[in-house]
Amino acid sequence: MSIDDQKQQRHRERQKRLKTQVDQAVAAATDEKGLLLVITGNGKGKSTSGFGTVARAVGHGLRAGVVQFIKGGWDCGERNLLQQHGVQFAVMATGFTWDTQDKQADIAAAELVWQQAEVFLADSTIDLVLLDELTYMLSYHYLPLERVEQALQNRPLSQHVVITGRACHRRLIELADTVSEVQNIKHAFDNGIKAQRGLDW
């Protein structure tokens, strides 16, 4: 047997062992329930990932609702697309805190949009809820943590929820089924490149 044949045989044996392990893991994963996903960290792409999950769900015929915290009144490519496919949106629409510079107004806006989030989280006909940038509402103390936890824990059993934003509170991380952290390696904005339509918003 040639050296190349030996390498190929070892490769097949490794892949066969790997397939056996994967097949066993897939067979063992029999539970089905609504999942809580957290996408946090300092890197770019958390909201993009959350909206990708919404698009995937809608592509499979599921019903979704999106709550956007921290967002302003500017154009939003994801909203433009997904509303055409029946996705309901609730938008805080105040912009960043350095834009408003009015904490009480921000708290009032957070309360209003959270009320809509609670409606989504209680609706068994909504299969997936995206709580985009929710983490800031807790770190800024705009919403009480206990109220958020209660709504998440009491949601319909089959409903999925995706939470995005930096510095997610540890109690939501503990509550979550899946947690991903997006790291910042480089960012174009740090080199003076402005946010661009269709890529950044």
C-alpha cells in the first residue's frame, strides 16, 4: 500500500469514528422545547445574528416578533424586509443614550416598548421573539431584571427567544440554553470608516 493510500485509509477511519460520535449525539438529543439564546460580547454582529435567526424562522413558515431597544428612527434594512413577511416590530426609537441625554425619557420609552415585548412573550402563536439590544436596558437600570426574568420564564413552552447586546447580565446567561460571545478583533469604524447602508444598518 502506498503512502497516499495509507493516509487516505487513516482519514477514512478518523471520519468513520467521528461520524459514529456525531450520530450518537444526534440520536441522544431528543428533547424539544423553546430555547433562550443570548448573543453578547463587544464585537460586531450580534443583532445581525439575531435577525438571521428571525429570517431563518420566517423561511420555515414560523411567526416572529422583534423588539428593538436603543434603536433610533432611522431606516432599518432588516425591518424593511421582515415586515413584508408578517414580522411584527416594536421599536423604542429613541436612539442612543448620548443622543437623547434624557434618562427619564429613555426609561419611559423602555417601559412602553417592554410592554409590547411582554405581549409577544405571552403569545403562543409567536414562535420566535428577538429582543434586540435588551442587555442595555438592564445594565442602565431602565427595566427591572426580575420583571424580564419572569416574562422569559413564563413564556409559552415552545417559544424561542433571542437576546442580543453587550454585557449580558449573568442571570440571563444562567437562564439561557445557548450563549455566544462575539469578540472584537478589528472594526472599520475605529479607522474612520462610517457605517454603511446595507452592511451596518
